[in-house]
Amino acid sequence: MADGVNRFLGDSIGRTIIKLIVVCLIVGFVLAFFGYTPNNIIGSLRYHFYDILHNGFDALGDIGNYLLLGAIVVIPVFVVLRLISYRR
């Protein structure tokens, strides 16, 4: 069972947790630098959830825009990371 978990995580549990902590600290520092706080992010998510409920399907267009905006960043990064790991 441990081999399956290690395969899923890509490394041992301990190393994966340490990597996630380091990435969380770096992302947290960057977000704090730009003035974001956990309350801002949670409040924004809550606002968008209520907006979807109150405005119905008009808000789905916003979700599509968010999806495309995120995909513009995430997909190229994913492809580059896969290409880098493919060379090994």
C-alpha cells in the first residue's frame, strides 16, 4: 500500500509534506506581498458563490472567463513541467 501512496504522491509522504510546506510558504509570501489575506480570498470565494446563487446562470460566464484565464497560465506551466520531467 505504501508503494501506491508513494507513486500517487510522486515521493515519500514526508518529503511530499515538506515540499508542500515550502511551496505554501513561497506562495503565501507572494500573495501577502500583493496584499492578499486569507480573509480576502475566503470573502471573495463566498461572494462569488452567493453571486452565482443570486444571479443564476449569468455568473457562469464569469466562471468560464476564470477558467480560461487560469488555463492561460496553468496549461503552459504544466506542459513545460511535463517536458522537463520527460527528459529525465
